[in-house]
Amino acid sequence: MNKLCIFTGTTIGGYVGWAIPDYFGWGFGWSFVISSVGSIVGVWAGWKLAQHLN
């Protein structure tokens, strides 16, 4: 369950982190950086969710 929640959080966080700068037209570099931050936040959120479910 832990790995599934982290994977899902990483996927959603990375996508949202990519979509926001892409929407504003900030370019590839900013999309990559903010997507990385979104993925890290997704790992944390997925881990917290898995801890709550266990």
C-alpha cells in the first residue's frame, strides 16, 4: 500500500507541477523544475496517506 500511494502521489504531483507552468507558457525549464518539486511533494503526500491508512 505504501508504494502504491507514493507512486500515485508522485504521478499526480509531477503532472500538476508540469501543467501549471505549461499553462502560463513559462517554458520547458520551469516546467521541469516545478514538476520535480511537485513529484517530491507527491512522495510526501503519498507517504502520509499510506501512514494514515495503515
